[in-house]
Amino acid sequence: MLNIINWPRVRAEKFHNFLPEEIRSYLKGRGIPATIIERHLLGWNGERITIPVFGPKRQVLGFRYAKSPTDISDTPEVISDPKLDAQLYGAEMLARKPYRVVICDGEFNRLVLEANDFTAVTSTAGADVFLEEWAPYFEAVKHVYVCFNRDRVGEIAAKKVQSILPRARIVMLPACALDVTDFFVFQEKTRLDFEILLASASSDENDPSDTPPTVREFRPLLKSIRQRAEGLRKGVKLHDIVEQYATLQARGQRLVAHCPFHDDRELSFSVYPATNTYACSGCGAKGDVVQFLMDKESMTFSQALDALERFEFTYEIYGTG
Ligand SMILES: [Zn+2]
């Protein structure tokens, strides 16, 4: 007997096997590498790029069809199966209870985020359609972010999501980036850049651990050295330095990591972009960008200043790079 339940999946695989090389390289050029194409069974139906929409149990619910790069008609960029009602593209990822998720706008943007290791979902019916019945999917997710296109429509849509998921934090893309793909692919921003955006996302909740530590700065007597130190404390971003030693991720308005000063199984180490300072709740280390290098690289104060000045040009800390 023909197994009817399986057939959308079979169709997805058939389309996937048809994906021409030039469409693969087009997708790669817009930040969707081969691993993501395979994982999400992107395909080709002879006219459009096929995007299977999976349900929470990874069953194929239907398809979205994205315009071919050679199609110059004024048809919509992405169209839906007539049979496919509004779905949450990425619902199968939420079933795994990730600790955080980014709600974005558009299937390709979601895949670009995933290519950069951010779990993401999107509505298949546009940013302005977000159903209340999706709220339970997010219950087990600790941190929910909304990152829509930087325009009026995106702004209103993000507020709408927040009215359904009040703890969702709204992430603002920088002025140079229209959307997530633009941010990562055309503006060549990094994963860390996006973590910093997440950490500066607006929030209604007042998390006391978001408060930066009080750091006592070493102030040299000589005015010229003092001015050099002050310039570097402002000019060099601590997260760029720490990223050389540990992987940072947004948590509230901080960036957290395994502490580079002690054997840390938790994420005890926090960087506060607002003040350019750090603190560890495990070993008690805290300080600014100069202190970090003095402690981590056993540098003297003036060696640390030299290293920071070089870092501004080379993005390397000597002794490590
Ligand atoms: Zn520590």
C-alpha cells in the first residue's frame, strides 16, 4: 500500500536532489552553506527554490518557494503552497528546547542565523503574522529575541510579537544593515557582533546580574600615560580581547563565557559592553581591558598599554597570536 503520510517528505527529497549547482552557489553567496542546504532539504522544482516547512516532529507540512536569482519578473520573493497555512518555520528546533531563539523575518534570514550558530525561527506568512497558538512552543526557551528588518513594518511587527511573548527582547540591527542577511553576508559582521547586538537588546525585565561591577582603575601618576590608558580603555572593546581567549554569548545585557582565569564549567565570566568591564562570579576576577591583559598575560601596566595599542591595528595580542 502507498504510504500517503510520507509523500511530502519524498517530494522534498526529490526537489533536493534536483538542486542545480548554480542555485547552490547562489545560496552560498547569500550566507547559506551546503551543510544548511542539506539539513533543511532545500531544493529546486524547475522554477523556484523549494523550502520544506517542518513541523515539531520533523514531518514536512508543506513548502515555501523562493524566487530564482535569474527570475526578473515582479512576482513575490517567496510564495507558499496554497495548502500551507501560517506556520512557524523552525518549530522543529524549538522542540529541542534550545536555551535561546531569535525570531526573524524570512526563511533565508533564519537559515543565515543558523549558519552562524543562532537558533532561529520565522513565520511563513510574513513578520506581521505571529499566532498566539505558537506561544507554547517558546515556553521552555529561556531567552527569546526578535530581530526584524530595520523599518517601520519591522518595528510594529516586533511589538506585536512582544505582546504575545512579553519576555521577548527586541534586537535592533545597526543602521548599515537592512536585515540579518545584509548584516552577516554583505556587511561581513561576525557571530560576536551579533552577540553584542543581542546583549544590547531592549528588555522590560530588570535583571540584577546585568549590573556592571565596580572596578577600581589603576591611575598612573604621569599625565601622558594616564591619558594613553584612558584612550585605550575607551577605544579597545574588551569583548574583542576576551574573544581571543573564550567564546562569548549574549545573556541579558552581558556577554558570558567560561572564565579564562579559572577552570570554569559554568559560564561564570561576564563582559559588560556598556562599561567595557568584566567580572567573574566564580573566582572574583574583575577589571577593565588593561587589567585583563595584565592578569591574563602577566604583563606590566605599560606592557599592557603597548599590547592594546598594537591590538588596535593588528587585532592580535602578542604572545598569543
Ligand atoms: Zn573566574
